[in-house]
Amino acid sequence: MPKTAIGARYDKFGDIDVLTEKGFSKIKHIYRHKVKKKGYRILTRKGFVECTEDHSLVVNGKEVRPSDLKIGDEINLVPFKAESKVVMSSDLGWLFGIFIAEGTSGAYHYEKGVKYSWRIVNQDKKILQRAQEIIQNHLGLETAIIDIRKSSATYGLVPKGNGKLLVDYFRFLCYRGDEKTVPRAILNADIVAKKAFVDGMLDGDGNTDKNGLTALDQIHKSVLAGIIAILEQFGIEYSLQIRNDKRNVCRVRLIRDRTDSRIKQSNVIKKIEVFAINGYVYDLETKNHHFCGGLGNILLHNTDSLFIKNTTQEQIHKVIDDTKLEQGVDLEVDKEYRYVVLSNRKKNYLGVTKEGKVDVKGLTGKKSHTPPFIRNLFYELLDVLSKVQTAADFENAKKQISEKITACAIKVKEKKIPISELAFNVMISKSISEYDKTIPQHIRAAKLLEQTREIKRGDIISYVKTINKPGVKPVEMARPDEIDSAKYMEFMESTLDQITSSMDLDFDTMVGKPKQTGLDQFFWS
């Protein structure tokens, strides 16, 4: 976003299109908001996006908040392939690739003037000699190779003279602002030049492991987006990864054998991370409010909410019109609730529509891996809430919910919940032998089952949490006296928190640990 944008909305960005599920669409507005909230990193084999907790993904035509997603869910990726419209020298294609991988270019202003800095570094002197020859033949500029192995264990290719021409040339083609990007000329170039570009990137940032697998590491997401478009055009399979040691670095691993049975679906979530955002975030507005973002063109939608109490249709239309006029933000009526309860402890809410459907922010209680006894309790609580019509009904519902949670907690503590009702059911997404670092709990349980039967990818493992190592056991091997009641109480609390926190009910108090709570905040239609 241009540095001149200081307000909430920016309009003077020119004629720019953005990819949607219906092709390219004009950007109507760009919004910037300063927030302090949760962010979500969502990763599939071919897609990666970072978004706020309020910024929904579009899945099968419906908006889904990131907090409602789990590993194994499918999300929408919009296919896009780069085109070949321009004939370009393969030498220049390679040069752009090695520069983006290993080069820097910039102008630095200080009191006495401007200093221009341009260089490409590499441990292989022959790579720099090739770049030097291409620059001489195609750009007519002189460069020199310097030995900087004492300070950085590499050689450097630098301009002869002040380097302004090289700086201007590469800043214009290979940067957008201060971020590197794949040159537009490369994205539109012929296949030969594109292949040379990828070869240049691999000569710089590429690495090959002991198994012969090739990968590219890159900090600039716009560069990776361009590389992905090229790989899609080539029909090369790949897998995205986030480095554990460097969270801001993405890795593209090239897959040689497209028929490999271990290759996962491109749009299945394989990793979700929650992180803190304290700064500016940016949104786009298009005609249908959808746009593709992140790597792999993940389909997104903005769904931040505004609740309004006891309004007439005329008042609603006035809010919509005034917000459009004064803030440049389009609003539309999404849902109409019989009542809504807002928490004063966190940004949770629950509401009941006029038809009696309960809408709770989050709803992890509905997820398939949740133990049946917690899931059943969750639905019982929703059923209680769905019957509320008045403030008196709500107070009675609050009492019923507290009693149901207390009764269930007693059964958990006394180990009276059947083992089958305590089961976590999780699918194995790859062979057990591939889990060589962090071992999830369902894999620990699967390893115990391996002693009695074959376990393969795709199997559903049903396990319970136990007090003895390794902390889990398959359902068929567990005894009631081994159940770790404390762990189930923690999971029960975290799952039901979506309801209890919205009503300002305190879990510790309900299960026998006195603690003062705040007052309910709710409004009625």
C-alpha cells in the first residue's frame, strides 16, 4: 500500500485488478486498520495465508472464520497459471533469477548526497562470472568480482563506478516498493526464459537434501507467488512449508514424481498457527467482496461484524448510507437475532435467530475430533439457549447450563464417563514412520496399536488421555482407572468456553472452585 495512505480507506491506487473465483475483478477500495488481535497462519500443500481472526475464508461459497477451521479441512484455492506472451533472452531470465535470490539494490540518502549500492553474492565464483558476462553483453555495464570470503564466506559482484544505472534498472524491474518481486517481464515471458529464471533462483537460493529433493527458501512472499504461477504453468508439483527456525521464511519443495501416492491434496489444511497481531492490516474490496490472497490464491472474504440494538428498517438503512458516505465502507445485513449475548471478558458472542438457531462464535464443540461426551453436552447447551424468548428465560437457561456442566464435571472426576465417550478420533495423514520429530498424540496411540494390527495412512485412531506415559492409549487398550480426568476437564473447559465466556459464566465456579464473575451484558430485540 502506498506510504501516502494515512486513513482507513485508500482510493487513489490506479486501475488495478485482483484475482477472484470469477476471474479478475477491479479493486474498489483498499482499507487499512490498526488492530490488536489474533492472526491465523493457514497452510496447505499449495496454499498459505496469514489473516486476522475476523477475516474469513470462502469455502464452497460460504464464509468460514479461521477459528472454525481445523487440520484436514479443505479450503478454496483458485487456479491461475502464468502466460507466455513475450520473447525474452534466457540469459536475462537467469540473471533476474540469480539477482532475486542473491542480490541487493538500493539508493541511500545522507547529508552529502546519495550512495548507490548494488551487488550479487555467491560462494561459487563461476556463477558470478556468468552474471558478469550477461550484464556486459546485454546491458553494456562494467562489473567486478571481489573476494569477501573473510567477512561473509562469499564472492561479490559489484558495479564499476557508482552503480546508479544498475540500481535503477533492477529496482524498476525486481522490486515493488522495498519488496522484491518476480519481474512482470518474466511472468509474461516465453517458457525458455521462465525456465532460465527458475534455474537462476535455484543457483542462488536452491538447496538439495540427502534424498535428492530440491527446495527454494524465500522471505519475499511476492517472489514466491510469481514462482508458484510459473510452476503451475510448467505442471510441476510442489509443496509449501513454513520453516520452524525462521517463521518469516517460506519453502517451496519441488516434487519430482507426480504419481507419488504420498502427495496430499493441494487444498487440504496441514498446519494452522495462531499468532498475535499488533499493527496495521489491509483489506481489499471488490464487486462480490471476494478476492484471492496469500500464496496459491486462497479465496478470502472480510466479515467483521457490527451489532445494532432495537432498530427500525429506516435506522438500519441510515447506518448503511452514512457509513458508506463518511467512511467509504459498505455494510449489509447479515443476520437478525432474537437476542444476542456479548461477553465483557473477551470478544465472544452468542445469538439466537428468530427461527431458534443458536449462533456461537467459534463452535469448536461441533468439530469431529471432540470427544462425544463433550460434543453431546455442547449440543444440549445449545438446545437450552434455542428456547429462550425473554430475559427471564435467559436467566433460567443460564441456571440450567450451569447445572448441566456441573453434573458432567462430577462424572468426569469420578471416572463415570464410558471410555467410548471419551475418545478423540483423528485420521492418520501419513505413514507412522514419517513422524520422526514431533509426534502427535494420535500417533503415540497408533504405535501402541501397531503391536496388534497394521496401521496405515487414512486410518482413524480412537484414543483417550491417560495418567501414565505416553499420556494416551487406544480406546481398546484403556481402562477407566487410567483416564486422566484433569486433562478432560481442561478440554471440556476450553470447548465450552465459547458459550460460558459469552454468558460470563465461570467454569471454575461451576465445577466447585469459587471465583467472582462480572455482570452479564446482553441486549434484546
